[in-house]
Amino acid sequence: MRERFGLARDETLQVRDFPTLTHVVGWVRDNTAGPATAAVPERRDTAGPPVITAVAGDLAATDRITRRVPVPALRPETAACVPTGITLDGDTRVVLLPDQGGVGEALATRLTRLGVQVLTLDPDHPDAALDDALAGGPVHGVYWLAALDDEGDLDGLDLDGWRAALHRRVRTLYATMRRLYDDSPFLVAATRLGGYHGYGEDGATCPLGGAVTGFAKAYRRERPGALVKAVDFASGRKTAALADRLVDETLRDPGCVEVGYADGRRWGVGLAVRPFPATGTPLGSDQVFLVTGAAGSIVSAITADLADAARGTFHLFDLTPAPDPADPDLRRYAEDREGFKAELATRLRDRGERPTPVLIDRALARFERLQAALAAVQAVERAGGTAHYHSVDLTDPGAVEKAMADVRAISGRIDVLLHAAGVEISHTLPDKEPAEFDLVLAVKGDGLFNVLHAARDLPLGTVVAFSSVAGRFGNVGQTDYSAANDLQCKVLSSLRRSRPGIHALAVDWTAWGGIGMATRGSIPKVMEMAGVEMLPAAAGVAWIRRELTCGTADGEVVVAGELGAMAGEYHEAGGLDLASLSPGGPMAAAPAGFSVHDGLIVQTTLDPAATPFLDDHRIDGTPVLPGVMGIEAFAEVARLLVPGWHVVAVEDVNFSAPVKFYRDEPRTLRVTALLRPAGADLLAECRLSAERTLPGTGEVQRTTHFTGSVRLSAQPYDLGRDDAEVHPQPPELSPAEVYRLYFHGPAYQVVGSAWRHGDGAAARFATDLAAPAGEPTVVGPRLVELCFQTAGLWEAGRQGRLALPAHVGAVRLGGDPAEHAGLLATVRPDGRGGFDCVVRDDDGAVVLCVDGYRTVELPDALPEDVCAPFRSVMHG
């Protein structure tokens, strides 16, 4: 750069002052004689304050972002998983920080029996033992059990107690892993969040363990070759069983970091799609908002959006001093940031200081926050609300108590507490100084603790905390940031136990586009290369308003598009030993792996030439996967992990796009099943998708065709009886008439006869059908098809339309829905634009029920000669 621009050598220059190319460019510009560095007179005019307009929120934009929430996800038992590659024998040296409840002692005993050299740390003085450990050779692993201890009721802690508990759990962990970083040891940490990592219905126990889990996830990203596990347990006094689990987790399943044990099963943390509800309740003009971190540009825009929607009273907390609207420098910054930047460089030179990029950026950052603070105040006032700005250090409990006393005196309650304060400083562990780690953890963690503690006697409606995808997934260089974010997620989860009247929500933001720190320098390009989509600002700004008005019960939500490498899997098969699962039927032929986020993955290749249920299900000559076989696929895949359980229902099925087999070529379908607890049952959230290369372009099109949930129970459901008399009522529809209307071939000509029944229709199941598949099925797909076709006959006769399946509220099963002669289906309109159907045998025993079946009409009208017989029968 000196050669290119003719600059003199600066012996005081430090490379650390130039972390990005943007800083280099700024230094060149500031040290050349171009117009950008010319002296600019200081402006001291006292014109009116700059009017700052925030980015507008767009509710419609929020619907274009898939809304996902973390949920407990059933994982295979360790015996069904592949080895991790870790050995525990006489050549293994591990560091152990024990708990106070005896698990550490039991673990040390088991490891010692295996020949492992165990170096036990004193939690209060770990450095001496670490010195000894490092002097003896490489350390291969770390067992960290501090978070197994119960820190007690958070309301009973003061800040010193809070900090001491965090120091023992995560600050010492940071120091230990930093010293051992070059050895790249495995890390197995244990927590007491309840066994579900805080995502169970009851919320987190011992929430400070969230800081340990967050740290572990980030350490795993920094050390991709190291095994890292955060193993969560429910409260209890068992020691030996927990020690055995920790050894098992060390030796098997490299496919996850978060794993827990609850209700006799092994759980991970998955992501479930949860769209916003269709309706909501508007914000009220009398509501009181408290916003921390109010001088951040993103937070300021969100505050403006809430003010426009609610007006109301806003208490704005931030370390930044109250902005002075008459400050000429603030006006200068608002009007011409780049010009003001050059002016700052000139001022520094005039004072005899060197205008380094770090000094200039630090000054600009101060004005950026002042501008954002002023924008928030102005937005509230423009909307007709009332703004109270409180300059307060959230890490100072006395200052927070004083500011909260003002809130108490002015408003007497808090309807919405928005904890958005935070600081992020990215450095990998070797370069992350203790003061930096402490600051990042303190602003989010101590800040949340101090605000909740100071507001403990105030009526409090909703608490929303700003977290990050770094807290959910971990991220390189952000062990402190990940720890702080996951800590506050678990603290909010624990409110379901300690303050059940409060609605708490943690928002895991991805990087924003168009606003905020992630828009600067090379960050957007880095995000693009990693496959991470930037969040459109209009969607992000409106997101909090949408959450507050829709009344969702979710405790944490991931707000992101494609997450790319950040949410990447840890093992190609997700840690699953594929040979441990047996094929489940015609639609679950090939288990392909396990995804941390999506659950079990099965891939099935279907060939119309060899598959009767495809060859006999053609629309305009093209084979199309029957919707009922999509339902069957969900059931088969869902029960692979729990083969002894019973599929009792398939619920909320949506047929979003048909699966077509163009040119009669085989296609590979991908089915995922994420199993989560649902009371005493398990519920598998399923998706069926496929890829297709578009002709002429080479572009790969990925489509989610069907979605739905499978309910599994330890015992089969009894659907009871239906003893109502149903007699064929002439005129009846014959198979010849039915399949002049329908396109189905022999394997799916399931209607033997049909007639009007009350205000609905009835049909007999056909006998001597062609075999639909070579293997047994789970849900009786042709019996479900009988319901679909019978409803279609009613629509053809009563509405003159031919339609395809669109949605099923539920297919409920009673035992084994086997096909046999004498089965009868009765269908009636449900009064909501759909149909309910019952299939029973000759004795009146109900075999299955279909609830809430809805269709979508095909565009072509039915010919009159085709439609006439159905109109005659269904109208009577």
C-alpha cells in the first residue's frame, strides 16, 4: 500500500488495528491528499434536530421466513449409533471438574477401571491441577460436571451469587479449554436442565447450565475434529447411572452436541416448523414497554415499529447517554456519515493524535448509538406515545434498581420487557482475553438478571430476549456470545416454573441485512459463502410485533432463512448406525441417516414400472404418488425408532404439491420424521420432499410435497363401534360408473359400490383388488383411499366437481387396519368445507376414521354425461 500510494512508513502502525480490508482502505484514504481528507470546518449551527426515519417493518415479509422452534427430538439409543473414535484406556489422560453430588466421583471410578488417567480439578483453584496435567503430556479429554449442581432459585440469588455460580460453571470452563486448546481435547459437559435441555413443557431446571451448553456448541464449531457433548439430565440423586451415560456418550454417537435423558428415553434438540397463527390481537395504546439496548440500530427500528402499532409508554434503557437533539456533531453524522468520518480524522490530527481506523470507528460507533437512541425517542413521540430514556449500565445492579424505581413510579407495571442489550466481540479461544469474555457474558447475562431482579415486584406480562443463532448452533469465535445467549434462553425457559404467569420468548436472530453490524465490510460476503441468508430488515423489524400480537405459546424461535454451514450436521449419517434399523415397508425401504434438526431420514426410490400403486395412479398419463401413500410413508418412517409402539393417528396432513414421475422415470423421495414428546404419546413431525433437475437448465429444484404428523402410543387406541344401520339405497353407483369419473387403475379401484347415505355418502370396499405393494402397510392406505373416493363421489354429485386431496385433519387408527371383505365407509360433510369418514367392519367395529378431509378442485369442469349418474345418486 505504501508503494502504491506513495505513503511514508509509520513505525507506530499495529496490524491489530486493521482487522478488515475496510480499515486498510480507510487508512489509505485518510493518509492521502485527496479531497476526502481535506479539513472540514466544524459545524456549530443550532438548526432543528435531525429527523431520523427507521426501516419500516412489513408483516407480510415475516410470512416469507420459515418460523422454526427448538423442540426435544428423539434420538437413537447409543447402542444404535456408530463409535465416536474416542478410546478410554491406559493411554488416555482426561481432566475432570466434578460436581458436588457424587456423579464426578462415580465417573472417576469408572474411568480409572478402564485405565484412564483422571486429573481432578479443584473448582476454586483449577490452575494448579492444569499445570500438572499439561506437564504430564497431552490432555485428551475434559469432563465438566459443574452444571449438575443446583444453583437454587434465581429470585433468591443476589448478583454476587449469580456471578459466583456462573464463574464456577462457565468462566472456569472458558479458562480451562483456552489453556488446553492446542491439545484439541474432547469435551463432555453435563447439565441439569431437565433432560430436554429446557425444551420440555415444564421449562428448564438449573438454567445456568445453558451457559455451559452454549459454550460447548461454539467450542465444537471451533474444533470440528473434537468430540463435544452437552449431556442434560433431570433432577435426581442417581450417580452411577449418570456416570455410565457420560461414558456411553463419549464412546458412541458423533452426530450431536446436545443430548439429554428424560422419561426413559434419549433426546436431542430439533427444529420444528411453527407458522404464525392466522389471527392475532392488536397491541394496546395503554401498554408499557421496557426496552434494553435501546440505542442499537436494530432495536431502535423495532421500537419504532412497536410504537407505530401500539403508541403506549416506552422506557428505553441503554448505556449510551441521553441523546441531545441539538448536538451539531450528531446532526453532522446523521446528514453525512462519510464526510463526518473524514472530519474526525482531521480533528485527531489537529490534536496531535494518529487517526487510526480503530479510533475513528470507536468515535463513529458512539454517534451511531446516539443516532439510534434519538431515532427511537422520536419514533415513539411521532406515533403519539411517551418515551422515557434512561441512561443505565445494565451490569450495575444499583443503577438498574434506580432506573426501575423510575419505571415503577411512572408506570407501575411492565407489559412487555424487551431485553435486547448485548455486545459481540469475535475471537477464537486463544485470542479471547478474559476481560472480553466477561464483558460479553455480563451484558446479556448479568443484564437480564439485574433487570428481572429489579422488576420482581412489578406486574410483568411478557419477556422477550434477543438471542442469536450463535446461541442455538454455536459459532466460531463466539464461545462467550454463544454462552451468553443460550444462558438467557434457559433463564427464560425457567420462568415457566418460577413465574408461570409470565409469557417468555427468546428470539434466535440470524444476521440482518440492510441494518446492523452484519452489513459492514466483508461480513455479507462471508455469510453468502457459508450459505447463510441475511434476514431482510423489513421482516426482522416486524417480527417482534408479530410475536406479541399472535399469542404463540412457543418459548424460543429461530428467525432465519437458510443457515448453511452454521446449522451443518456433525456426521454424515448423523451418528446413526444404519444397519441397526430394519426397513419399514414399501415406503421406508432405506434409512439414510439422522439429522440433528430434522430427525430420522429415509430415502426411497420408486419406479412406476415396478410399482402398481404408481402405475395405477396416473393423471393425464403421468404417474403421481397417491396421497394415501404419502400418509403411509409418514407412518412407516415414524415408527422405525420405536418399533414396539403403535401408530394411532396421522394428523394435520397437507398435500402441498403432487409428486409426479415424469416420463415414467424413477424418483427418489426423502422422508424425515422428527419425534418429540406429546404427553404420554410421541408425535413425529414428517416431511416428504424430492429433488428434480429441470430440463434444459440443469437447475435442481427441491420441493416439499407433503407434511404431516404421526402420533404413536405405547398401547393401541380403541375407536369403539358404529352400530348405526347403513343399507344400500338405490340407485347405487357401480364400479364401471365410478371409474369412468376417476383415473385410478386396478390397484386403486377401491369402491365396490356407492350410494347416498343421509346427507353424505356410503361405499363398500371392493374385493379382489390387484396388490398395491409387495410389503405390509401400516395405515391401510387403500381404506383411507376409500374415504377419499367416497367423498369425491359426493362432491361430483352434489357440486359437479372433481377434486384432489389437499388436507386431512387426522387419520385415526384402531389396531391393525387390515383389508378384508365387508368393510364399509360412510362419509358426511363436517360443516367446515370438509368431510368426516368412518370405516367399519360388518360387526360395527370401527377400523379407522378420517377427520377433516378437504380437497382442491381440478380446473376442468366435469362433462355432463359423466356427472349425471352421480347427481342422480347423491341428490336422491
